[in-house]
Amino acid sequence: MAGKKVFMLRLNQEVYDALEKWAEDEFRSVNGQLEWLIEKALRDSKRKPGGRSKKPDTTGDPE
């Protein structure tokens, strides 16, 4: 597994609270939810480097 880049992200409290609730609903940490969202956005826009993703999206989220 490649190393992970650590960086600061500022969010307003309302956005963070909504993200925290969403992550909790899907049994993820806030960090895990952000990683999932970013990976999904990259896949959906066909901008994910390295070809196919490691895991398929199994959330059942209709597109």
C-alpha cells in the first residue's frame, strides 16, 4: 500500500456535523467517509489514476 498524504482540511461546523452523521450511518470514520467520497468522485469522473479501483462500490447507491 502506498503511503498516505496528511493534510489539514477546514470545514464549517454544519458541514462537518452532516459528514459525521453520514459516516456514522455507514459505519465509517469521518476520515474514511472523506476518502470514500473522494475516491468515488475520482472514479465517477474517470480521473482516478492507476486504472481500476481496488474495491467495487458496494453501497448500492444508484447513479
